[in-house]
Amino acid sequence: MSDSESPKKEVVYRGIAVSPGVVRGQVYVYRPQEVAIEKRSVRDDDIAGEFVRLEQAVIKTRQQLIEIPQHIGKEMGNDKPGIFDAHLLVLDDPMLMEQVFKRLKTEKLNVELILSEVANQYAQALAKLQDTYLRERAADVRDVSRRILRNLAGAEHDELQRLPGPRIVLAQDLSPSDTALMDRTKVLGFAAEMGSRTSHTAILARSQGIPAVVGLHEIGREIASGQEALLDGYTGLLIVNPSQETLYEYGQIEIRWHSIEDRLSSLRHEPACTRDGCAVRLGANIELVEEVKMAVEHGAQGVGLYRTEFLFINRQGFPTEDEQAAAYSNVARAMKPHEVIIRTLDAGGDKVLRVGEHSREANPFLGWRGIRFCLDQPEMFKTQLRAILRASAEGNIKMMYPMISDLQEVKRANELLNVCREDLRREGKPFNEQMEVGLMIEVPGAAIIADVLAEHAAFFSIGTNDLIQYSIAVDRGNERVAHLYAPTHPAILRLIRNVVAAARARNIWAGVCGEMAGDPVMAPLLLGLGVNELSVSAVAVPAVKYIIRSMSMPDAQALAEQALRCDTAGETAARLEDFARSVAPDLMELIRPSKSQT
């Protein structure tokens, strides 16, 4: 469809906001030119030559992946190259390359065809997993394989560096290297059909200050380059052919955003305290070392959840004790004087590591994952526990076990922890003898027996994402039932109340590290229920801190009492939104406009 034929009617698309900002401009539809791959036979005496071609392309790809972070420079911070380690791990994956070499020998076809097929199979297998983090690694595989193929063909990689002018880049997916190499002077923002808040691309976009919206399913077929659009990285909207009314409205919104952003920025280093002086621990959820800088810049006062899975995936063999200890220590040092809470490996089920034998599970979320996986891999688990203990010598590290479902799991995990402590003492290696060890409450059964578990924990961290999913039997990734996923369901509120009450009875604290905590509308409810700590994504910290500082604790407690008397999730949600609008009307009008913009 040509620009002249483009419809002029305003069309609104809803996606996931991953990097804040509002921009207006022409769309550039980015469709990376795929290398044409022909099927051709390879003679026996030419197989060695195909190997050499592939090796040379891999060497060139490796050099490019090393140079990309250098190209980004100061905008990304010194730790940003770590994001591209995932791509280098794909490149170093022996399983991937061994399959290519094996098929090249047996099938005697050109290496481009074989690499393309093997990489596609690999990526498709990852994309089918339920775990969001591993699904997103499919994009890493595609990106690396596409780069190798382009190097085999001698093709260019710099389309996004040669844009015709300032543009909103629209793509099916944008790889981290695509995002990193964008000409920042010409890229207004980007919109992608795929992706989520936790993808590497989203992290990079936030780091570079590029407004971004992802999860805009199959819009590329409906939009043409050259169309005018407005991208709202706050609420996740892409508005094509915006009307004059919409443009005026967003002009006013932009003025208010600048005003409130100034206020949010001014609170960056202020404590998260309610109007009546109640302090709240407000930390950030991270999975990569490089996210620490962003967390600090947004005003997080600690790391409430450090996911350690990134160290274990996309590799052969478990990471060594020294490798893990260095990673954990780096995060702890970067976050001082604030605390860092490390979650032990939450793998298994659909988070299959490339070590040992794994059978396919019909329902991986109810299978071999979390603490169950770790207890069945005691040597691997002890290596991680030793690494965490050694890093605890920094003085600001706490640790917690994931997916606890009964007391026996806690006892077995602590037995292994005590063995590690004894070994380190005998070896003369320093660690914090008083390091706190907590439990994640994600299973309804654990929430119900929280009083029993509290006797064996220094704190609780409530993982609301899984707790909600398990409690009301809803898979958030299933579009047919995702609308039933309700954080305000009465059962969820009662479970949280039960966990908090059990914690208070044993004089330990309870925090929340799920998406509920990062929603400014939900945060007052959680605090009113008695939660002491909230851990959220780095970009959510300013808004959550703002609403905390706009309310009083007695009002939050009264809100929680009202919510507990509600019969439905919808009734509760309405009360929470009314409360948020009453204490922070300016913030709410921006993140949840009362007037529909559709």
C-alpha cells in the first residue's frame, strides 16, 4: 500500500509500554532483508571449504558482537556489554554448531541452508516454552543466526543507521543489536509486534532513552512507511493518523508529563515514605548486572529480587563457583549501601538447562522447577550456595529460596546451606555468618501454612505472579483466559493477608516482588495489608515512590479493609483506582487517563 493510499482515519493499537516517552512522526516499517538461501549440493571435497566459510563468518560475527557495545559508548554505561554476552553464548553454543557440522557432513548441502534450518528449529523450540525469559532467548538465536547468514553472504547490517529522517521504527521484532545500532538522532521511538518488558531489547531501549512499545500483534501488515503516528511509551499505545483532537490532547499530556517527570526526578534520592512518616523499602527486580545502574538512577533503594537464571542458561555446564561469586559480588558492590536479595536458581520445568537429562513434562509449571530442581541437583545447588555465601562478605546480601511448597523443602535446603557454611569456615573463606535467608511465597499451599514456614525464615517475599496464576488457575500467556487473571481477586487478598499476619506473628518482614508491587494502583493496597517491602522493575520505581509519598498509612489500611470486604475482583479494582485518583490525581491521569483515547 503506497503512502497516498494510506487510510487517514485514526487507528489506535494497544501494546506493552516498555520505555517511557511520547513521540510523534512518520513510521518507518523495518523488515530486515533476509538473505536469499538456495539449496545446493556440496561435493565431498568441498565440505572442508564450507566449514571454513562458516568459521570465518562466525569469527566476523563475534567481532561485530564485541564492537556493538563499544559503538553504544557512554549512553549504555560500562556494564552494558553484558547484555550482548547472551549473543556470544549462542555463538559459543556447541550443541548448535555441532548440529550444523553433523548435518553438513551427512546431508552434504550448503552451510547457509543447514544453519538456517538448525537455528530456526532451535528458536522455535525456545519460543514454545511458557517461561517468558526463555521465550525471549529465541530472539537471540534468530539475531545471531541472521547475522552469521548475512556475513556468509557479504550483506550489510546497517539499515537502521541510514534512516531517511526522524522516524518511529516499526518492526515485527527488534533484536538487541538492532536497537543498539539505531541512529539515535533519527530514531524517535520504536514499536514491535513481539517482545515484553523483560526482553533485552526493552532494557536497551530504556538505557538509550528511546520510547518503546512492544506486543503490538501483527500490525506490520496494516501500516505503511510514511504514515504519521504517535507513540505513547507510557501507556503502550501506537496511534496511527492521529486526529487534531488527539494531537492537542497529547500536547497537553506532554506538558503535564514534563511537570510530573520533574517531580518524580526530584524524588529520586528521597526515601519512599508515606505522608505520616512510615518508611517503605522500595527495591528493584533485576536479572542482569547492567540493570543495577538503571535501578539506582530511578531511585531504587536496593535489589529486592536478583534472578540468577541468566548465569545458567545458554551454556554447556553449570557456571563455576568463582564465576557466580564474582557476579553476585559485583551487584552487591554496585548497590551499596543498599541490600541485594538473591533468589537461588529458579529453573526446571520449562526452564530446561543444557545439563543432565530432562524429560518432557506435560505441565512444567507444576513440575520439576524451583527448589525441587535444586534439591535434586545438590552439587550444583551447593556450588551456588557457596558462591552466594562468599559474596555475602560484601555485607549487604540476603538470599531466598523459590517455589517453596512445604517445610521439608526448607529444611533440606538449609541443611545444604549449613554444609556449605562449615566447608567455607574450614577453608578459611570469609562470608557473612548473619546473612538472612528468606522464602518466596508463590504456591497457595505455602501461603496457607505461612505460620509454619515463618519459624524457619528471616523474611517472606511474595511472588504474586505465580501465586495468582496458581490460585485462580489462569495461564497469563493463554489469550483465551488471560482476562481472568485478576490480582484483585478476593482469594489473592486473603492469601497475602495470611502471609503478612504469619510474618508479623514471628516478627519477620514480608515483601512483594511481583507485578502487583509495580502498579501504583495496587501498591497502596499491599502496604495497607501490612507488606513492608515492594520490589518492582526499575522503570516503575518513580511512580510507585510518588504514590507512596502521596498517601498516609492509615488511609492505606482503611483501603485494605474495604478491599477485603469486596466480593469481586472488579469491585476491588474500582475502589483501588478511586483511591489512587484521590491521592495522586495528576499521576493517575497520565498512566490511566479517565477519558478513553480509543
